[in-house]
Amino acid sequence: MALFRLNFAADPKAWIRGKSVYLRHAETEDFVPWARLRAESREFLTPWEPIWPADDLTRSSFRRRLKRHREEIARDESYPFLIFRQSDRVLLGGLTLGQVRRGVAQTATLGYWMGMPYANQGYMSDAVRAVLNHAFGVMGLRRVEAACLVHNAASRRLLERIGFQREGLARAYLQINGRWQDHVLYAILDSDVPSALGNRRF
């Protein structure tokens, strides 16, 4: 069963809030700012992402993306979010808790991207901390994993600063920018977070 209603994006009470950002699922009305931010950040994002489909920034592709997201949420498989700045509701980037495994695992995989104009300003750290509070709280997860390209020093620093622990190296782990590339594997457990801070752990 999905943990969120499908109208979660339209309900501000249900949004995930950090100190300077909030996260919610995408809506149809997000297409224009999303496509604009992705387009202006393309060169910045290309080294860290799979090759974009030729129609990736079209409205029809965005509609298919939203349909797929709703289906994944309904199946409790993946929870994609957009990240917005609280002060002016500007779209900053995106974050996904994907590959949710229940049963004896209670684990998900974290992925994220930040638009070029907003990188290195602390927004992603805030967003990751907020979504981890949600993952270990409402979602009831025990473990969140992440993988970084070996040479992605900024992303590795972000994860380590938040408290992720390096667990190993996966050779040819993902096809990024057209090449199978090695990734450093990280994870954080609910028990890694100080319990004294209660529900707001970060």
C-alpha cells in the first residue's frame, strides 16, 4: 500500500520540510520550471546522469514521467520528489527514494540532482536531511543507501557530512553519461542517527 495519497503534491500539510527547502511530488504545472531548470543545467548534470532521451524535456515525456511516478508510489516502490526553496517556492532540483525493499530489508536507495544555479549552497544537504527524517519516521525504513561516482567529490562530501558510511566499491555499477562506471557505495541506518533528537533527528 502506498504511504502517500496521490494528491500528496497538492497538500502543503503533507510536504516534507527542511530548514530552507520543502519537497513534494511533481504536478503537471511543474513542467515549465522543471524543463527550464533541466535545460539550463544540462551541461552541469551530464557527467553525473544517464544519457537523456531525445524527447526528455518535452511536455509529453513529462506527462509519462508523472504517470510512472504515480504508479511507483501506488506500489510503494519509489518516491520521487521535487525540491523547492521555502522563501520563494523556486524549483531547485529533485530527489528520489527509490528501489524500496520491504519485508526483512526495509531499505531504499537515495538519488538526487541539483540545478546548476543552486548548487553548493547547502540546499541539497537540507533536502537529504529532511527526507531521511521522513524515511526513518513515516516510511519506517531501517536503511538508506546511496552510490556516487568515484570522482564525484562534492556528492561524496555531502553524504559523509550528513552521516552516511562508506561500505565499498561497486565496479561498473551504473551506466552514466554513456559509460559503465565504478561507484562508491554508502549507507546510513536509523540507528546511526542520535535518538536524543527525537523525530527531528538532523
